[in-house]
Amino acid sequence: MTLDFLGNLQRTHKCGELRSTNSGETITIMGWVNRRRDHGNLIFLDVRDRTGITQVVLDKEVSPVAHAKAEAARPEYVVAVTGRVRERGDGLKNPKMETGDIEVVAEELLLLNDAKTPPFSPAEDAIANEEVRLKYRYLDLRRTEMQKNFAMRSRVAMAIRNYLVDEGFLEIETPFMTRSTPEGARDYLVPSRVHPGHFYALPQSPQIFKQILMVAGFDRYFQIARCFRDEDLRADRQPEFTQIDLETTFPQQETIFRIVEGFLRVAFKAAGIELGTESFVQMTYDEAIAKYGIDKPDMRLPAMVDLSAQLTAELRETLKIDPALPVLGFTIPRVGELSGTARKALLSEIRGGFGDCGLDFLDVARLRTNAAFVPLAEAIDGKLSMEMAIFDGTSHTGNDLAVVITPKPGTPEMWNYDRQWIWKRVGQLRLDLAKKYADKHGLFTQTGTAADFKFLWVTDFPMYEWNEEHKTWDAAHHPFTSPHEDDITSGRLVNDKGTVRALAYDIVLNGTELGSGSIRIHRKDVQAEIFRSLGMSDEEAHERFGFFLDALEYGTPPHGGIALGLDRIVMILAGATSLREVIAFPKTAKAIDLMVDAPTPVSDIQLRDLSLRVTKRS
Ligand code: ASP
């Protein structure tokens, strides 16, 4: 078979564009053969490009040459078709295809390129073997679903860009080859040839640069920036990922909130979702823990309720519950009546999950069978109903699963230096059970409207986290985050680190952290104090961040900002379950690019140039 040249032939239409109104026109389309059906004198080719698919008919009687070529064509061949658009006859229209009312009767067919039989067909849904998809990523990306994801990603990014530019932000690029940025992950390092033994670090974020841009008077900066973090990967993590990164001078937290809410609105609109104009819910970290047991609450479910007051000292004694520790409960809606066996299995699953930490399941259904405990069961129902009323205006019924968790006497108040461990443990159970019964309650099912998306701001995070291994207080965020002004003046920063609050905030959507940011330290004395309080000597601080401390001495304005994960936002909007569905060339969970096969060893010459030697670790 000889292939044709493109010559001067030009497309007049894309494959997804033709409609009945084009009937009678002579057009030219180009693309891939999606499917081919051979009926002897009639051959049908479905021709596909990014915009859609058009059915092309090759009639031996109309054009024997083109028909002969179509006999040779196979799926994924690249073709150009010139022909006349014709309305399909009654009964032959395909309402599932946007171009389903028409077909193109080919006058000329060019075979621009052939194709081996692909390991999987881009005309089909995704195959289960993700490794094959990633190895032949170009074929995987040809699939309609992937093309849609990337078209949406592009629209979303552009909407955000336009919004921020309109709000007075300048887009400024910052270097990839730089030095370590303290975001808490391991760095990817780049060896310097010119300076043997010296390394650049790829940025974990543009953090220091964006702050320096504020010192430099740019007032408002943003960047859709690539970040690199060498950490263990999960479905929603990649070694390199993209952040919508921004910083502004003279902000309050609310300034940042309004900007982010604004660009999320346009981003969601670009994906077909109208979010409405109300500001997002705000909640302090302590409230989030008390009500949801987690710092990224999923508000698509009812919150936890504190039942401590319902469990009087007397009741606690009879039911063998710790006299002082909290009793927490929650509802999983619409689970329905559980059979005896299902109930037993659930109980042992919950108890098994708790192990011997001291927490136990209180069976409210059983309480009801004993007259002495009926008032307690009713009081618990009452509290759960109050929360249901707040949640969706209904009340707690027997159709909902009530979960009440009690600490046995002697349960530790602190676990791993964490006073909030009981709330967190019960919060985790709430999420696990919500996942388990997702089909029943349907609260995670996407309806394609704003109701699917529960945003909130979490504020007042703790400034420090206790590191038991090193017996140190570590910064819970990067060390440029400002403590609350009150906690500086009250002396807590020095005397009571565990209670210091940070001017840090997270934006959360449906239980996923979309981004975090903070008001920064803009004074050198406070910054030096924070480094010191993190156990960094003045010399060490100077060695690592001297340039930054210097910059703080030359008139640094108050400033703050945030960064949101673009990949995650697009993943949620696409209804995908992995970031790999919205990153064109992602890495596997083992940080491998299967298509280009990276990382690889390098030649001895390259190593020598870089003054490096590879040794095997025993
Ligand atoms: N640099 C931070 C991060 O990557 C975000 C910020 O504080 O603006 O999480």
C-alpha cells in the first residue's frame, strides 16, 4: 500500500462539527479511523479527531479509487476525506452521536499514515491495565474521555488566569533550579557540573520567591507553577504537580478568601458548574476536629455530635464508660435496617478497628430494649436529630445508622501527645462507614450541580506539631507562616508552643484539601524567633535562609497568599479517581514514567562530568 501526501489539502471542518445544516456542502475532514465496517460495495469509516466523530461512506460506485483505499484502511490509520455531507435517511440517524444526523459521502480518501494494531483501542473505554495505558499514553490520550479531561483542564486554567489578571495579579515565573524550599518533603536534586559536589534543588513550591516578589513591590503575583516533591505517592499525589500559586501584599485572611472564591467560581463555571455567590463556610481547626474529627471535613455528611452531657456520671458507671472522656456519635443516613448478621459483622469490624485503644461501640438499639436505658436512647436520638436538622433539615430515624463511641474507663486521654485523638479516631470511623455505605446514602453521587461541592475554609491551625521521635516542636506549615499576633504578644510563642495558633488556612472541598496558605511573617525579629523556636540556631538559619532574612531587612510589606492544587481541582471536576486521569504524562506510584522509561542510569561520562559516582547501598 502506498501512502498519500497531504500536499496542499486543508481541513474545512473538524470531525465533531458537521450537522444537517451542512447537507450538500463539499467538505474535507482529517483524523483517525475510529472504526471501520465493511459491507462489500459500501465501507463505513468513522473518522475521529479531538472534537468528535463523523461517519464517512465509501461507495464503490461513487468513487472506486477511494473505496479501494478504504479496503486497506484499518483502525488508527490517519486519513483525509473530501466528500459531500448528506442527511442520513430515516431510521439511520444516530441520536447518540453529535454528528449522528449526517454522513459524508467520500469522493476522495487519502491514507496519510498507517498504524500497527494498537495494544488497546482508543475507540473503547479505558482498559483495566493502567501500565499498558501509561506505556502507550499517546493511544490512551486519544480516547474521548481523556480528550475531554484535558480540554476541561485547559479551560479551567485559562479561566483562573484571566480572573487573576483582571484582579491585578502579575504572572511571574520563578526558577526550577534553586535551593531547598521547606515544604516538608524530600527534595529532587540536580547536580551542578560547574560546581562539583554542589546541587540545585527543584522547588517544592515557589514559596520563598513569591515572598521575595512581594518585597520587590510587585503587589500581586500568581503563577500556575510546577512543584516537585520526593515523597511516597498515592492516587492523589504525583512527584511533580501543578499549583495555582499566589501572593499579595497587605492582605487580611479574608482578602485571600475572596480572591480564591472568585477564581474557583470561574473555574467551576468553565467546567459547567455555577457555584453561586455566597462566601464559603469558615471553621477553626478546633471546631473542625470537634465536629468532624479531621482538619479537612467532608460536609457532604452529617457532623459528629458530642454526647458527653447525655452520659451522666451514673450512666457512665453502669455502662462502664470513662467518667471524663468524650462520648461521640454520628449518623450515616439511609443505611436501612441491618440484618442481625450484618449488625454483628459491623460491630466486630468497628471493635476490631479500635483494637485495644479503649474505644468501644455503644449499641443504641440494644439500649432501647431495656426500660432503664430508654431515656438515654431517646436523648441520643434527640441529639443526632438536631444535627440532622442542621445538616439537611430532616431528623434522625430508624432508617439511619446511629454510631455512638464510648471510651472505657482508663482509656488514655492523650495518645502520642495528641489530646484530640478520640475525636480523630471517631472522625475516621465516620468517613470509613460513609464510604462503606455510599451506595445506600448516595451522598457522594454527583448530580452535576453546585450541590455536589461542599467547600469550606479551615482557619487557626496549630503553629507547631510535637515530634516525638526527635522530641522537638516542628512547624506544622512552612516556617514563614505567621503566628497569631496575640500569641506573639502573650509570650506563648516561647512558653507554650502547643497552644500557638498560626494565621494559616486551608481550603477544603468534599473532604479533600485543595490548598493551603497563610499570612506570612514580614518582620525579621519574628522570623528569627520562629527559626529559633524550631530549634534552628541563628547560624543555621543564616546558612539556609540568609538571603531571605536579609531581604526582610529592606522594607518588607505585610503579605500572604495561598497555593491550590490544579490537578486535584480538575480531577474532582472530571469526576476522576486518580490524578493520572488529568495529568498528560504522569508517573506511576513508583515514580516511573512508563512511556519514556524514566528514571534511567546515565553514562559514566555524564557521571564524570558531574563529579558523581554511584555506589550501591548495602
Ligand atoms: N507554599 C505553600 C504550599 O505549597 C502554599 C502557601 O503557603 O502559599 O503548600
